[in-house]
Amino acid sequence: AQSVTQLGSHVSVSEGALVLLRCNYSSSVPPYLFWYVQYPNQGLQLLLKYTTGATLVKGINGFEAEFKKSETSFHLTKPSAHMSDAAEYFCAVSDPTGKLIFGQGTTLQVKP
Amino acid sequence: NAGVTQTPKFQVLKTGQSMTLQCAQDMNHNSMYWYRQDPGMGLRLIYYSASEGTTDKGEVPNGYNVSRLNKREFSLRLESAAPSQTSVYFCASRGGTENTEAFFGQGTRLTVV
């Protein structure tokens, strides 16, 4: 069965610093992978997704993620954090039966 | 363009009461989902519907029932609410293929006392 593990429930960075949020997946078939962001008291919105093709995927708000099959990873990065990036971030994998399975989430804190 | 609409936004129930959470989407999506979100647990799938007329259990289905009323609507019912069902519930929909993104409602915050 597909699953995702997000390493680190809380990540704190200074404004302007690199953001790195880690996601590892388990899948018996080539995976479809997603990163979502949730701002306080809101639903989730898509940041980016990997389906096939280019392994470096660019998303909204300057975020990108690299699919590494050898490491079963799909880490999310942003070169320079902004205060508005403070939110909860979720990695997800799509199951061939139609399920969308989420990780535990990582809360990003951005310090001035 | 409303997207995914959930009602109600907030609800307080007493233990043992029943209620139905409503969800509707206007994007002509085949698949719909119900998740619950609890601190430190991420989003856990309760039930999903891959297409109109079909429903399947997710990770945490106990204590819940669902109805895919038509292509637009997917409701979640708590027959006898328990404090352990205090959570934020999200409905989502997507086009139906594995590589498509899901669109989420704004959530229902449910408290069972």
C-alpha cells in the first residue's frame, strides 16, 4: 500500500533562509506525488505535483520539489522563506485504487 | 465558481446525537473524499467515492457512514457521535484519475461533548 512519511512535525527558519520540508514515500508502482499547503482555518490548496517526466517540479509561491526514485523522496524547498510562508504543509501520494493518502504534516514557522 | 462547499462550518453535538455533514462540488468531478484532521495525525481518509454509485472505506471508517447522492454530492453521517469524533472534517473532490489534484472544502469543525 502507498504511504508517505514527513520527517519533522515542526520546522522553524528565519526569514530569507532556505526552506526544506522532507517527504519520503512508499509505493509499489510509479507514484503520483503532491504537496499541499494549509493556511490557518482554511482548506488545503495544491502547491505542486509530480506525475511523470521532469523530476524537478516547480510550484506556486516559489516552491519546488525534486522526485528522487533512488531515495524514495519528494522533498519540498524554497530558496528564501517569507513570513507569508508560515503554514502547515502536507505531502500526499495517489493510490491506484483512487485513494489520496496524506502524511502527518509539517508546520513551518518563519521568524523575522 | 464555488468549487467544493461544505455545510455546516461549525457544529457542537452531545454524545449520542446524530448528524450529517454535507458536501457538494460543481466541477463535474468523479471522485469525492471525506477526511478528518487531528493535531499530529495529518489528514486521515474516512471514506471515498471513486464514482457516482460507489463508496469505499478509508483508513478510519468506524462510526461513520456515507452516501454518494449523485455526482455532485457526498454526505458523511455520524449515527451516534462520540467525543473521539471531535475533529475538523474536510471534503475533497478530484477528476478521477490518479495524477489529478484534489480540491478541498473549507472544513467543518465538529465538537462532541
